[in-house]
Amino acid sequence: MVSDDRTQLAERAVVGACIRSGKAVDQVAEVIGFRDFEDPDLAAIFQACVDIRADHPRGDLDPLLVAANAQTFKPVTPQDLQRIARECPSTANVGYYASFVVDAATVRRHAQAAHRVLAAVEAGKDAADVTQTALNALQDAQAGRKIDGLHAVDYDELMDQQDDPYDWVVPNFLERGDRFVLTGHEGLGKSTLLRQAVIATAGGFSFVTGKPIDPKRALVIDVENSERQWRRKTAGMRQTVKTRGAQFDGRLKVACHGRIDLVGKDRGSVMRLIDVHQPDMVLIGPLYKLSPKGVNNDDDAAEIITALDAIRDQGITLLLETHMGHTTTGGAGGARNVRPRGSSALMGWPEMGYGLAPATSEASEGEPIPGLVDMIPWRGDRDERKWPDQWNRGSVWPWEPW
């Protein structure tokens, strides 16, 4: 990806000018957006300046005011803001600095588009598929340059447009940009199913049907399990891929770490990791360990959702594990609800939300059936997908549809 010291200097100069001058914010707000910044902390500071200016159009900005009003970049101190402001050579040249940032962002977006086309070629797609991928990638790159705002299109024109074909990562189940959140009873196997998803996808198999698919690049950011646990828990799945004549060829990367601060100090590191490996699919979590304070209310959830959406906005299929609550359906003695624990904001966020629960039988008077789990939707799919109603402990993969 194109990036150098000049881009960093230009981004810092734009932010420094905005911190020092409300007029500088007015000058660049129409030509640059926070998505044009490569550095996520600088992007957050810039957006804070824009928001403050919108609330106080006749006032001016300064480092203390920005620090007092900005909540999305907590690791950045007022001293940091003062230093960035001092580094700006001149607020009068903010337009020039902004044009450099926009040019660098455009190059990055087109480089990402080229990478998608090259991946289609390397995957052996035919000319029509490669052409369609190129068109989609270019449209995405151009759409990324749109400054935030509302734009209405004519309804008849909207309906006359031809829909793009599905850009599948896992055919018929997960499309590029989908957000899939899985909950489940403790120890029932939700982590195993998600590991199966990334390992099978990178190896070139559908983790649902087991059929061969075009392999995709996958990145795991596991903030709960160690590398040793990954070796022990996934050795069988790795062997399954190799036994079936496939190789990973560097498509699967695993980063094991303790609790991280995705909304603060670790966000830049995560985005750089994604920038380096260019994954099609990212498995990250569990959710409650992506922030020092967890997800206890809507404000906590909003911060983490924003950070996760920044990953998904790179055209990535996002897989996430989170814990379910302890409430029951039907009152005392009922089955546990599989909805995610914490903020209700999580309920409407993903494209798909499911929970794993023990399958039971009337014949066994409600006793769990060994090796069989129900897959229960707690959020209806935005686009119809035929997920299995149940999973069974399998003979080839750990989980197979039942």
C-alpha cells in the first residue's frame, strides 16, 4: 500500500491547522473526509474538529477545546494536540495539505482495487468475472471519495439499475462486507465453528457444505486464546485441509493477543495489520475483550461498532464471537436466550446474528442430545441465506450441518 512520511506529515498538517483555526476546518471540510486519513487517530481528531465547528460555527478551535469535546481518540492527550498544532507550518496552506491527503487516499483506494482484480486473476476467474470484479472495485474506490452527506436518486432510475452479482467469500452464505455474529452456551463449540470458518475458507472449502470454493485470505485477531491453544485446537482442521489436497499458501494469518483497546490505542495497530495482509475475512473477538471496559451500555457498544465497521468498510467479511446473556425465555425454568449480552445496540448491527444452543428432544424429556446443537437466529438475515437449523459433531470437520 502506498504510504510514506509525506502522507503522515500532510495529515498532521491538516489536523494541526484545524485544531488552530475554525476557518481552516471550513476550508477543507468540503473536500476531505475522515476516511481520507491513513492514520485512524488523526482521522478521529479531524472528525472531532468538524463536529465542534458545526456546533460552534462562529467560534474558533484550540487544543484544549478539541480535547474536551472529542471522545473517540482517548489515548491522544491535550499535550499531543498542542504538539500537532505547533507542527503545522501555516493554517493558510491547509488547502494544499488537504489536496495531498486526498491524492494519497485516492492512490490507496485504487491500489486496493487493483489488488482485488489481481486476486481474481490469480484465482483463475474467467474474463467476465475479472471484468466485473474490476468494475466493482473501481466503483468502490470512487464511492470511498464521497464526502459525508445526503444524496437522493430518482426512484425509477434506482429501479432500472442492474444489481451487481453477489461477491461471495463463502458462496451462498457470506458475502464480502457481511457482519456475522455468533453467540452460544459456554463450551458448546461456537469458537470451534468460527475457527472452522476461517480455516476452511482459507483452505478453499465451504465451512458449511464442505464443498471446494475459491480460497480466500483470512486474518484472525484472537484476544482470548494463545498460539499454543490454536495449535492444539485446530491441528485436526489443518490436517483435514491438507488431506484433501489443499494448501493455505500463506492465506491464513493468526494474531493472538490479550485484551486490546480497539476504540483507542490499539486501533491503529489493527488497521495496519489489515492493511499489510489484505484479508477477505477477519475473525476478531470475543467482543467483550475489544475494549478495556467491555460492552455494558449503548455508548460502549457504539464505540466498538464504529471501530468494527471501519474494518468491514475495507470490503471485509467480519466474523465475531460474543457472549450471550443469562436471561431465559418463558420466565424461570425456561431456556436461556441466545441474544448477545450487553447493549441492545448489538441486536440490529450485524447482517446475521445466530446463537448455538443444545438440541433437545421431547422423547428425552428435554434432555440435550449429545453432539447436536440448534442454530437459533436472534437477528433476522438482511438478505436471505439458508443456514443450517442444526449442527452435528462431524467426521470430517468438527461441525457439519444436520
